[in-house]
Amino acid sequence: MNDRPYSVGKRMLLFTGFFSCILILALTLHFYYGMYPYLQESSKSFLQEKNRSLNNFIEAYFNEMIHTLQMLASYPELLSSSQGAKEHQQLVVQYLSAVKKFNTHVYRVYSIYRDGTILAPDPMPKNNGSIQSFSWYLERLPQLQQEDLFIGFLQQDPSSGDALLSLLHRLIHPEYGFVGLLVIDSRVENIVDQLKFRSSFYTSSYSFILDKNLICLAHPRQELIGVHFLDTVKLRSAFGKSLFFNYDFEGIRKIAYASYLENSGWYLVTTVNEEELFSPIIKIMLVYVLEIIVLVLIFSVIFYYFWNHEILEPLRSLREYVYTVIHNDSLVESGITLSLPNHEIGQIAQYIGKLTSQSLYQKNQELLEKNKLLESLAIHDFLTGLFNRRKIEELLKTEYERCVRYNTSLSLILYDIDFFKNVNDSYGHQEGDRVLKELTLLISHNIRKTDMHGRWGGEEFLVILPETPISVVQEVAEKLRKVVESHDFELPQHITISAGVTVVQTDETLDKVLQRLDSALYMAKKTGRNRVHAEWPENGYV
């Protein structure tokens, strides 16, 4: 008891400082590992959405020309104009002139025939002293002998030297066969200008087009047009359809998103410097950390002041008062008066404790309910209420491991709604959503409680059937198919499903099982739809 007592005030000061540092570190780490990846994904999503918007524009840009070619190629006047009357040829020229007039993206449009006849609303430029002939195109594009439409022939305008992107359609006469070509030229510079206008959301952002062989068809840098993409960059991640990838270009690290152009088989790539894309996130992070530091320090000062004024000062006064009484000193002579806050700290603590416990219980209940809701949302598909892709994959892996460990039977059904796109296109997405919910509920009611049902993707769904042998699973799939086929979805279109069926063999990988299951579904759709197709392992089953 003779040890010198320590100072609560100093300890509280040290504790406050230590707590402030821990709080700053914790909040900073929370931001870095929680918010920073989210902000990164948000920035990448912005890049992806811009690319998709450009994709729609480019699709529409060339779709109009494609439809024009297909329409004109069916006109009888064009098919026989090389040997037809002059008025027929004049009519064809009027058609072509109208196309160029009403479609500002068309730089040149003309038809060229085997006998050398060329019909065009404008004079044709010469290449090395001669006009490009029918055979000139066939020598450079031998696939025109088999394909009616060719998109993306890159050539140079003989008169201006500008790069042109051409669309060609074969002219097939019902009696004479292949008689000529219908050609629409579009200036690459115009396409690049449109891409620039719609890609300037960052200083370093731009978009370009690659053909299916990764040859650059349109690029802000004219010298890169016609060059293979991989000859100019160093990839740091894989390149593919609808994919983010990273690469180095002229010593600059870039991130890009590539989307697939369905009508042409090209790739539309939107790219931006990584530094420009992610530097705002770094700045936000630094500002956030500084705000945390300032707020925590202010909180710590206020807390220490409150603690010292409301707790320590009264306790010091009480300590001096008790000391004086114990030592029989005169309170009057010492000049000590007991000055305490006008409240009972213990009583207040008791009241606050009761109120806090009640409030805490209520908050805990609310938090528990919210956590249950969040957990449900994390594993269920929001539309159908089935397990989502991540959860059904997790369950499949668990059942697969159990099957392998205990040598039990495990069967799988992967089914797809036939022609579901027609439902959305014909009756609207609201009706499509209703059909999805009604059909999946119907399937769930016709499987066992031990079976697992989840959305695999789009209109594909997976049913996992533990302890189900090969002799049963195909009957189950056929039963589900008939249940759907006989159900009235209250739509003019009859709703059916196609299903692939397989079983797991313990000496094969899960990837191999899924490949076989996907193949079974493909065969079910390929061989007529509204049917069940089973594919069994090579070993152990027939």
C-alpha cells in the first residue's frame, strides 16, 4: 500500500492516444480492403458501360448498311443491269444515289459486274490508271465465291489515299448465278471521328475496332490501321470477348474492355490509361484517410476533455476531501469544499445501462434480421428465389466431394427454356420474368426436398440430385419435361424445356462432369428441343 499511486489522467491520455492510432489504422484498412476494390470495380464498370454504348452505336452504324445491301441485292434491276436496257441502268443508279443521299455514313456505293460494267452515282476513281474490276475483288477476297456478304474489307481510296472499310454483297441472278458485286465504302476516318466523339470521357480514353484476326480496322492513330494488334502492344492479361484486359502500349500501362460485334465478328475495344482511371480513387483514399485522422483527433480531444472535466475533476475533489477527513484536518482551515456534478454517476449509469440494454437488444434483433436478409440475398437469385450461380456451384462442389468420399451416387440435370428469347421479344420482359418464376416454382414442386435447384445462368437451371442412381435420373428429367409441357403459362407461345442429364463417376473431375452435362443439353436442343438427352461417363456406365 506504500506504492505511489499512478495517475488515471495520464493513463487515460495514453489510452486515448493509443486508441486513436488503432482507430485510424482500422478505418484506413477498412477503406483499403473494403472500399478501394469497390471503387476500382465501379471505375471499370463505367468503362464497360461506355464500351457497350459504343457497341450499340457501331452495330447500328453497320446494320443499316447491311440491310441496305441485302435489300438492294434482291432487286431484279441490279441483277440484270449489266446486260439490261439503259433505263434499267439509270434506275439502278437512282437507287444507289438515294442510298448515298439518305445515309450520310456511305462514302461510295456502286455495283460491279463480270462483264466489266460499273454502275455508280459518282465517277469511280482509278487505281494505277484503271478502275478496280470485278476480278480485282475476287483475287483479294476468294471467300466471295461462297459467302453472300463480306464485311470489313480494308482498302485505300485511289483518289484521296484515305482508308476505306468496304461491305460487299454478291449479286446472284436466278438464271445466270453469280453475276457481280454490290459494294458500299465507308471512310475509316468518319468511323474514327464517331468513336472519338463518344470515347472522350477521359483524357487518355479512346476506342478502336479489330477484325476477327485482330487486324486494326479503325484507330485514332492512322499508322496502326491494317496492323495486327499484338504487333503493337504487350499483353499483360488474356484478350477475349466481353473481357477486361491489361496491356502496355508505348511504355504506358493501359486497361481496356473488349466487346464482340455480333453482326460483323469484330471486336470493339475501349481503352484508358490505368493511371488516369485509378488516380481519382487514390486521391479519394488520401482525402478519406486525412478526414479520418482529423475526425479521430478531434474526437479524442473532446473525449479526453469530457473525461477529465466530468469524471477526474470530481474524483480529485473527492480524494482531497476524504484525505482531509481521514487526517482530521480542518476543512475550514484547508479551504477544501466538495464540488461534484449535480447528478449521481452510478444512478445515471444504471439508467443508461437499462436503456442501452433494451436498445441494444432491439438493435441486435434488427441487425440479426438484416443479416439474415443479406445472407439470403447473397445466395439466392433475386428473380426466381432459387440458389444463385455462386451458391449452386458451392453446393455442387460439396455434393461432388461427398460423392467421391463415400462413393455415393450423384446425378445432375441441366435444363434450358426453349426459345425463351422469343417470349421476351414478343410479350415483354415482364411476361418473361413471370414465366421464369412460374416455371422454376413448378420444377421445385416436382423434385425432392433433398434435391438442390439453382439458376445456372440466363434461362439455364441446374438440379442436383444426391443419392439418385442412373436408373432414376432420366425418369426424373422426363417427368419435369412433361410437367412443364403440360402446364398452361397463359401465353400464345407454348413453353417447353430441353434437359441434359448425367451422373458423376468418382474417378473423374467435376469440370469433366460439367462439360459432359453441357454437351448433353446442347444435344437436347440440337436434336429438336423439348426433350431430354443423357450422356453417361465412358467408364462404368452404358
